[in-house]
Amino acid sequence: MELRVDRDLCEANAVCCGLAPEVFELDDDEQLVIKTPNPSGDLLPRVQKAVERCPKNALALS
């Protein structure tokens, strides 16, 4: 599965960073960085939750 962010929608609210900090982080310019674009195993449920809870629906997992 591949994780993507729509940069036009993302407002860097960091909800995803709180749910899966191993996968998401904000850089110095407050842009979302996906550290693990193909999450699996124990990370996958938390990444799915982050996608579902993104306030701007900027994340996609396919």
C-alpha cells in the first residue's frame, strides 16, 4: 500500500503526526513529510486511522 498526501489540501494540522509519528512529521517549513510511504505491519492500522482522521482529507492510502 502506498501513502500519499495532497499538498493542496494539507494544512499541516499534525493530527497524523500524533497518531503515527514514525510515519509522519512536519519539516521546518511546516510541510508534511511522509517518512514511510509504504507502511505495513503494526504501522498500518495507525496509518489508516490517520488517513481517516485527517481534517482536510489530504491523505490517501491505496
